[in-house]
Amino acid sequence: MLAQAKLDALSARIAGLHFPSTGWQGKARGHALERLTAMGLPGRRDEYWRYTDPAKLNAAHVQAKLDASDVAFQDAEALKIVFVDGVFDAAASDDLALGGVEIARLAESVTDLHWASDIYGVLEAQGQMPVERPFAVLGTAFATDGILIRVTGKANRAISIIYRSESDTSDVILHHCVKVEDGAEVTLLESGDAAARLLTVMEVDIAPAARFHHVRAQGRSHHRVVGTHIFARIGEGALFKSFTASINGVMTRNEAVLDIAGNDSVAHVAGVCVGDGGDFHHDDTIFITHAAERCESRQVYKKVLKNGATGVFQGKILVKPGAQKTDGYQISQSLLLDGDSQFLAKPELEIYADDVKCSHGSTSGAIDDTALFYLRSRGVPQRRAQSLLVLAFLAEALAEIEDEALAEDLRLRLESWLDRHEA
Amino acid sequence: MLKINNLHVKLEEEEKVILRGVDLTVDAGKVHAIMGPNGSGKSTLSYVLSGRDGYEVTDGSATLDGEELLEMEPEERAAAGLFLAFQYPVEIPGVGNMTFLRTALNAQRKARGEAEVSAGDFLKLVREKAASLKIDADMMKRPVNVGFSGGEKKRNEILQMALLEPKMCILDETDSGLDVDAMKLVAEGVNALRDEGRAFLVITHYQRLLDHIRPDVVHIMANGRIVLTGGPELALEVEKNGYTDILAGVGA
């Protein structure tokens, strides 16, 4: 797309949006708007959007028929924060009070000296190099709300953000900030169809020896459009783990940009998606920068695609000079349940240190007929046998979730999807 | 119990005929052995009976207690009481052995209108059967056949047989890849299952296995047909003289 066309796309996209310029984030939002105006919105000819058409994220208006709300992690012991079509629902939410944690809303935090001003739009802006991510900038400039979480101790419960949707035309932009202080630990859950179209940015700053766990369930309306971004800065000896299960959706682009800044830290991102139909499109785009010594990163992505569904994986590991003893692992795999589905993978390694261990692999395959016959010959009906084999395929990714109850919740949801979408 | 009548089978994808009129009747309580040189169609017979893809039945029938097997799905054949112990048991990464066994058992019970076995009862049942086959708990926790030695895989087949309690058991070269001790263990497992209501079809190259699992009837298969049928002494003759003389004797 020509530069002018990109700017025209941007003008159309933001014409109807309110620009909240006040409060402690006013300045960051202003800067974001300037940056956004310089870059415009992406087009198909942008290398970073080669496999995913940004049209649905660019569109000025959105209309999508949504299925009944379907929220994961109902049984999780967690503080619940509910958004309905992007609007905070106080009545449905718990009090925003949790031991060892400060929780506030972006839309309500008006004090000038706010801890989040060191993060809001800052990690996002750092993540714009070397590749521009215009929708993340849009999220910084125009977010209507979001949750600000500062963890100072070990949170005694998880925090669960629940997105519900009632309107088929809801177009929602949210921006969350998380700061996990020295040695602190928290688990953040996200689930539900938030809107006809949802754009989110989450910036996570993890201090030395802190631990951040993130488990997300996207689904299950077929027509929803979602673009998410995680920007994380990971300090010395810290741990970052993020897992996303994605069910259905005509457009999902999940970006994660991880900056491994402190020595001896660990960063894992993983995800599974299941999609049925020629209009299903799911894209995981990951960029991990190793800028410290003796750090470990891991990417595990598995996609189950059928009836012409499309899956995309773009994953990059950048090892900077001096990031010695880096241990980087990346695997992206798809299970194609028919001949029409496609998986497009672009694994990349760029290494400027000489004492590192990095590996990547990417495969596309079908259900193993021999294994299927073996199961059936023992009396397991075909559908059940297929679903066992699909879940087996997904198991390596699901194993990335530390909390077994959360993993089991997602496993059951995936199983029920498989039962409904007979292969 | 098992009645195979004039069974003709070719490969689905190519014009290669493998079985050329197999006739075989196995009565309840009996152990039949099928021996024969490589390429005679022994393994194909076991695959066709259990419903594996890739074969086309061009003529004939195969019934289990009067029910036509060849029209059933593989899982229906299993629920009807047919069991094939694989020559090469399949490794299934990501599927736990316990999950697999319990899913199989309960699926069969459900298909027959029987109550499912509870997790607790199942555990007890598996432990008991596994112990007699010297299968340790660690093997049960691993994914199906993944990282199992050749002997462990075959013992796992027999364990499945013991749990599922089929009426008609087909053992496809269960002795291949086993050392003498492992073969004895497997044979003991099979012998423990012998009873009046159950029949076995033991496919093997060698007479050795038949020292441990004593057959009532021995068939020699060649070129897609059963060309000779006799008692246990036939197996000894094969061991002594090889197939060539025997086959020449019957003009096959």
C-alpha cells in the first residue's frame, strides 16, 4: 500500500474514535498519535502482513454476529474483572482489592504521578523496532479503558479479566499495564469474546526475580475479529509465561514482543488454535530479543485446521551481541485435517553471539492413519479416536501451562470443540 | 465362531491380488495356528479381518458368531469381540496408556450396552492384569507404546487382550522380535486367557511359539490360500523340513 493509502486507511479507522487526551497518560497518547500518523495502517504489501490481510483490522466499521458468551476459567480461584463490550461492569466484577496487588482502571486513574506512566506506551514504543506494529500504537493512543496491575508481593489469587459481548457492532480498544515488582508473582487470566472486534495492548514489566503467568482463552464466536499485542520486559532471574488458546474466529492476530533484558531469566510463549472453515484465519507473530546472558526462551505453537482454514506463524529469535549461553527453542506445527487447509510458517533466527543454543522446527501433517486404526481396532469410535489424536498433538503446547486445573479447563474446551466439529 | 468363506482380497490402490479364496473355520475354545512363508498373505488376512484400510474384498465372507465382519467398522468388530494383537504395535505420542486402555474398554462396553467401568475399578483391574504380565506402573504412565522395548510392546498387546476379553483373538507374529524369556511371558499371558468361550488364531513363521501356545489345528498358507491343514505335528514338520518340501508335496 502506498504511504498515502496507509494514511487514508488510518484516517478512516480513527474518524469515529474519541481521543482521550487527559490524565497521566495524556502525553503518552499524544506521542502515540504522532507516531501513528507517521506510519499509517498496514497494507498487504507490508512484509509483516504478507500472510495475514489486515483489512478486517483496518476496517472503519465492524459488524459480526457473535455466539452466546462463553467464558473459560469459571472455577478458577480468582478476582474477577468484567468488561461488557469493552465497558467495565462494576456490578459483575469483584472489588478491585487483592493482597499484594494494586489494581486500578485506566479510565479512572487521573493522578499525575502514576507508576504506570513508566510503562504505558513505553514498552509498546520500544517494541516498534525493527518492525512497526501500528495497531499497537493505535491501542496506546485510543484505548478507552484497561486494567493497571501492580504486584508487590505474591498475589494470593489469580486476576481474571472476563470479556463479554452483547452488541454485534461493538468495536473495542483496551490497554492493560502490569508491573510485577522484585520477587513478586501473579497469574493473569483473560477469557471470552470481548466484542465484534477487539484490539488490545498489554505491557508487562517484570522486575528481577519476579514471576508472571498469563493464560488466555479466546473464543468461540466464529465471526469475531481480534488483534492482541503483548510487550514484555523481563528482568534478571525473572519468569514470563504466556499461553493462549484460540477457538474459532475469522481474524485473530496475536503478537508478542518479548525483551529479555536481565541475565538468567526465562520467557515462554505458547498457544494452540483450532479453526474450521475457509474464513478462519489465525496468526501468531512473535519477536523475542535476547539481550542478556544465560536466558531461556521457548515458543510452542500448535494449530488444528480444517475445511480450508488458514494458520500463520511468524516467530523470530534475535540474539544480541553478548547474549551468551542463550537457550532458544521454537516449534510451530499444524495438523491439517483436510487437503484445503493451509499453514504458513516463517521461523527466523538472527544470532550475534557465538556461544548460544537455538533451535527451531516447523511441520504440517495429517492425522496418523496407522494410529487411528490402532485405536479403532481396540473399539474406540472413529470420532473419539480422532479427538484423542488431536489432543495428543496439542499436548506439548498445553504442557506449557503450569497450573494443571487451567490446562484441564482448556483441554476440555478443545475436546468439546472437536466433538462439535467432526472431522 | 470365526467362519471365513472363499475370501478374495486385493490391494485397493493397485491390481495386486493377495488372498485367493481363503476358507477357514475356528470353533470356540480352539487355538488355530497359521504358518506360511513370507508373502503368503497371513498378515493381510489379519488386517482384513480387523478392518484396516487399503484392501478390497472382491469375493467371499467372514463372520463372527454369524455376524458379517467385513461390513463393520473396525471399532464395531472390536465391540463384537474381535481382537488383533499387532505385529508392530503402534506408538502414539501424547496419548497416555491408561487413558487409551480405559477409553477402549469403556467404548466397547458402551457399544454392547454395558455399564462403563469406574476409574477406581479400572485401576484395580489394570494393576492385577499388568502384574501377571510383569508390566510395571511406569509403563502404564507413559504414552501408548512410546519408548517401549519390543518385548514391552508385545506384552502391552496381551495386556489389552486381557482387559478387553475378546472372543476371537488374532495374534499376528506376536513372537517376532522377542527373546525366549519374553516369548514365554507372552505365551503365559495368552494361555491364561484360553477358555471354552474364546478362540485364537496364531499367525507365526516359527514353530517355537507353538511350543508355548499349543495349537489344536495348524494351517499352512501359501500364495493367498490355505493349502494344508493338520495337527500340531504339521508345525514340527515345517520346523524340520522348511516350507519348500511341504508346498511341493501339495502342489502349491
